[in-house]
Amino acid sequence: MIGITDIYVALRETVEQACADADITAPVIAGDLTEPIVRPSIKIELSNDQANRDTTHMDARALTARIYYFAPDSHKWRNAHYAMQDALRGALHDSLMVGTFEIYSEDGIDFDQTDGVLIGTIQYDWLEEHPSHDDNDPMGDLSVTINT
């Protein structure tokens, strides 16, 4: 099972690399949205983590990621938002690599702006193997002797 911490780390590294590639200086700050805002900065929130049994050996997983970008100027943010949207769209549009596992976003990334804060929302959905605790021999190897 992929840990939510592993997803956060992969998302953080991807966002940091996208910003570096686009020459955007905005550190990712660990913390929740109730803490004071530092400008420029980025906060990442993972929510709606779901795991449902899909089949005997597979779990269907879903997770919503939100990336909050606080532009350097809270009143003149338009150009900074456009640059960040371009950077994140290219890096996160299709999928996210978590170690050697790739999780997909069928709908890509959706951007919205509220009170001068850019919010990128991504819904990830994937299947992963369900750990089996069955150590018994498979039925194909069963040997039966019948005495009559």
C-alpha cells in the first residue's frame, strides 16, 4: 500500500522541481492553512483519502491534492498565478511518480483563484495490490485419497 506520506513527499518534490524549472522562487511550507501566510510560498494539502476493496487482491484508492500558491504580492498576483499555472500544469497534468509507482489523474489539474490565492486541485485514482495473508497451498495442489 502506498503511504500518504510517500504521496506528499513525491508531490512536494515534483512541485519544487516545477518551480525551479520555471524560475519561480516559492518554498513549499509544511503546515496547515491556519498558520500565518508567508509570501511567496506554497502549501500542499491531501484530503479525501479513500481505500475500497475492488477485488480479492486489489484496492481502489482515491485522493484529492490541493496546492495553494501565495504570490509575492497579494494585490498584484495575476502574472505570478499565470506563471505558476504553466509550471504546475506541465508537471502534474497526467500523473505523479511515487517511488516506482505511477498514480494518474484522469481529469488533470484544475485551477481556481480565491482572495488572491491560486488553488490547484488534482484528483488521483489508482488500483494497488491488496496484501494477502493467505499462506495456504493453492487448491490446484490439493491431493485427495479416497478409500472405498
